[in-house]
Amino acid sequence: MEINDLRDYLDLLEEYEEVQRIQMEVDWNLEMGAITRRCYDLGAPAALFENIKGYPKGFRALGAPLGASRKRGHSLFARTALALGMRPGTSAREIMQGYLQRKEKLIPPILVRTGPCKENILRGEELDVLKFPIPLIHGGDGGRYIGTWHTVITKDPDSSWVNWGMYRLMVHDRNTLGCLFPMQQHVGQIYQKYEAMNKPMPVAVAIGGQPVIPLVSCVQLPPYVNEVEVAGALQGSPITLVKCETVDLEVPATAEIVLEGEVLPHERKLEGPFGEYMGYEAGKSSPKPIMKIKAITYRNDPILPFSNMGMPVHEGQTATALIKGAEIYAELRKLGLPVKGVFCPPYGVGHMAVVSTEVPFVNFARRVAHAVWATKPGLFTYYIVVVEPDVDPTNMDEVVHAITTKCHPVDGIHKVPHNPGFPVLLPFLPPKERLIGDAAGVIFDCTWPKDWPPESIPAKATFENLWPKDLQEKVLVNWESYGFKKEPDT
Ligand SMILES: Cc1cc2nc3c(=O)[nH]c(=O)nc-3n(C[C@H](O)[C@H](O)[C@H](O)COP(=O)(O)O)c2cc1C
Ligand SMILES: [Mn+2]
């Protein structure tokens, strides 16, 4: 089935029981947020709110669009798999492989004259983002967040690079939003250039559209990559774009809601706090850039998708961490490193990368870890666990076993002070360092030291290693004859 917009994706979710329609009246004020949080906690379906207090019928919101699934037969990442047109049972490893395969052939977008996102156009006095049922998500949030599963589109003033990224957007008033645009991120780097010229930065925010769009917006692709071409590659067909009304930018034709405007240079307003991806109501409110809205366009009966960051497992892990692992893997392979797999475990909130690699020479784990930190997708990883190819990095049981048996508690752990980190939000940093993202890194070397004599390295006591091949085969062949079931009960 071709997925041309968020609505097609919802049909697909419905087919696989990965969305719950909620017709009972719910409140945008914390209730939708609380329901969505329970969805992540239980692995329940995404929540489609169809009847929102104070809003006309047809104005809907979708919580946990790529939330974790615990449905029998589905993988934890079922909704990410479905967004990519894969089976809901697709494992993390298969999704990562499929993602990288499709990405090999980028597909540029096509420009069309008009599209559903132009069904309604607001300007001037009519501008009011609160026309949409924007949730106050967590208790303690500094405001209602319209941008939590969306795309911020900006253009590099020095090249043809158009960056698509997901950066939270808080409502200040009907036509003003607060933006978290760290300098470490592409949008922050582009905004710095506009500020240096003392010019406003044109910006378009697209909400809704094909599910690959938010997916490519929240994964850390290298600079000068036009994320729209990656979205096309993932979808297997070009993304259709339409021109904005008031800025020289293009947006997905099937977006549910589009906000056009500019981010003013050198102006700041208090933004935050917000329940965040690492599982905490992180940071205090702090002065941040503002976006002035010049036009709003939207589809009839618009659907506002939103993510509810907080404790795992939410979109920050099902989408970001999963694809981040694939991206790090691809970058390490480009360097010619003999890496076999990379995974960012969901409860590591993207802060941990497990890398399995062959070990050609002494201190190789350090080389691998520093290579991870040098990549764009590895920028906000702090815990690098290096294991050998016999360990499946997507299997946390095997990873913990490798740490506790092969990583020397003192000599196998290498601390790296002052690594760059995400500003404002990092819970483990003291207040001063937290504000600027002066972080640190640590390497857990779970590989056998190359200089040890081979006889000092114990054989792993597994079925495959310690019994003769012919006996292994006999046991496998006779398994059901012994009276066992083929697969253990789950
Ligand atoms: C729901 C959600 C919200 C996010 N909010 C922010 C944010 O406010 N600021 C930010 O810098 N990154 C945020 N991120 C992470 C970025 O989207 C991600 O690092 C992405 O790679 C940024 O795009 P870029 O690489 O083109 O800069 C968020 C991710 C998700 C999944
Ligand atoms: Mn980018």
C-alpha cells in the first residue's frame, strides 16, 4: 500500500490494531498527554483523539504516532516498521538494514502547483495557532507545544542545502512560537549565519504528511544532506512539495498543518521547561529564539500529531535511537572500520551506542569510540560500549554479559572529559555544564586485549563452542523426539 499522507498511515495502523480511536471527549489540558504517556508505558496503540474539549468536530490530534508496541506478534518498533512500509513484526536489526539499503538511492522531491495543505489559508488577524487542539502535554511544561512531531524547514544561506529537522516549538501567543535551536544542531548552525547578517531566518514548519517525513527530521543525518531526498528514498517515491505563501521555502503537499514565518535575529523569550526525551522534566525555562508566524495553511479536518517525550520507550527511541544506530554504523563503515553492528538500546535514550567490531590491533575500542563521536549521528552519545562480533548489539542480555565479564572494572573503562553534549537538558551534568552542553564520554571496552597470550582468553561456554559439531547436530535433529516443543513457549 502506498502511503501518501498521515491519513493513509492511520489506515495502516488501524489495520494492524496499532491505533485507538477515542470518541469520548478529552481535554487538551494534560488529559491527552496523560493518556499518551500510558500508551508508551503499556505499549498500547497510538491514540487518535477525535473529540477534543473546546474544539470543533474534525480537529483531531494523534498521540504516540511511533510509540512502542507490545502487541503480540509485533516488534517493539512495529509503528516505525509500518511507517517504512515494513511488516509490524520487523525486528530492530531488520529495520536498520532496510533503512540503510533504501538510503543508498536518494530520491529528490518533485514540486507540484498545489496540494491538500492549501485547503485553508490564514493570514494577518486570522492567524492563531490555538485554532488547533495543541496539548499541554506534561504537568510542569512551560506551555503548550505545537511542535513535537513535525519538521522545521530552513535553508542554508551559503548553499543549496535545505535542512529538515525536528526541534520542539512552544506556543507563546497566537502567532509567536519559542524554539530550541541548539548551536550543535543544523538549525542552530544555519540560524547563527542569519544572526551574523542581522537578518530574520525564513522558516516553515510542516506537521503531518507521510510518516517518513518526521522520521527523517529527527534522525541525525550529516550536514548538507537534504533530508527530503532521504524521505523519498525511504518511501520509494519522490515527496511532493508545494511552495509556501509568504516565504521562499517548500513544504510537503499533504502536510496537515503548515506554519510559515521567520525567526528573528537576536531576540529571545523564555521557553520551557518540557518533559524531555531522556526521561525527565529537564532544564528550567531559559531565553530562546522566537518564530513569528506570517501564514498558516491546513487541511480540512486537520490532524495534529504529537510525541510525548519522557521515560522510554517513545519516538525518541523507536525512531531516533534505532535509525541513529544505523547511521552510526554506516559512518563507521565509510571509515573502513571492521564494524559488524551498532545499536542504541531504547533505555539508553540515544546516549549509549553499542558497537560490535572485529579487533585488529591494540586499543582498537578507543579508536572505534572516538570515531563514533566524530560522526554527526554519534554527536550526542556519551556511553560507548565496544563488543566483539560474537555479541549481538541489539540483545541487551548479551551486552550486559559482555560488560560484566570482559570489561575490566577499572582498566577497561576510559573516561573522556569535555565531550560535546546536548545543551540545557542533560540530567547527569552539574548546572553550569548542563546549560552549555559541556558533557563527557566513557568507553566500556568489552573486547579481549590484543596483547594477551591466546591461552589466557577463555572460550565462551556456549552450545556452539563446547560440544563437537556432530553431537550438536544430533541434539538439534532429535530435539522434538526428546519430547520438547520446537520453540519454547513465550
Ligand atoms: C520528539 C522530538 C523532539 C525533539 N526536539 C528537539 C529540540 O527541541 N531541539 C533539538 O535540538 N533536537 C530535538 N530533537 C532531536 C533532533 O530532531 C535530531 O537531533 C535531528 O537530527 C535534528 O536535525 P538536524 O540533524 O538536521 O539538526 C527532537 C527529537 C524528537 C524525536
Ligand atoms: Mn540535517
